[in-house]
Amino acid sequence: MSDAAIPALALTIKTGEAVAARRFITIAGSYPANDGDNAVGVTRAPAASGEYTAVDVLGLVAVEASGAIAVGDAVMAEDDGRAKKLAGNEVAVARAFEAATAAGDIILVMMIPN
């Protein structure tokens, strides 16, 4: 795990559901509806539904992985907000700057604006 995140831009977003820290969320403040859907950024802290939370939308940010990810892999968001190696024609939301070996690892990714 790395704490060397360098966010370039953070927004405050009202959550549409309870969200965990270091997870991808949409502009609507919820986790993506399906694996591979677009996400606007990564939460800095957990928040209950209807609360406001800081979301890193650009820069090098820390996110929780759902499994193995290699350095340099394109990353997509799962429906629970965790990072996963890009599969098929899904939306790449970031690129891995650190490797994950197991679910729950926190890695640095560079956000890709979409």
C-alpha cells in the first residue's frame, strides 16, 4: 500500500448511497451500476447516503483493488467501486502505478478523464 497519492483535482460530491473510502464512484455519488461502467473519481473517506465526500478526479490517487493488477495495467471500476484490470470493451478509468496481488490491496492509479 502506498500513501504517496498526489491528487490534482478533488470535488465534493453528494453521495447517492453509502460509500467506502478509496472506491470509484460516479458523478451521481454512487458506485457504478455494472462492472466497467464509467466513474468520475475515487472517494477519500467513507460517507453515508446523502452526505458529501471529497472525490479525487484527477491525478495519482489511492484506490482499493479487487484482485491482481500489474503496474501499467489499464483499470476499470467494479460495481462495488473497487479497481479491476480492464477487461474487454469496458471503460478504462485509470492506469496502475503500483501492483496489487490480492483483493483489498490499496494501490496508486493515475486517473484517466472520461
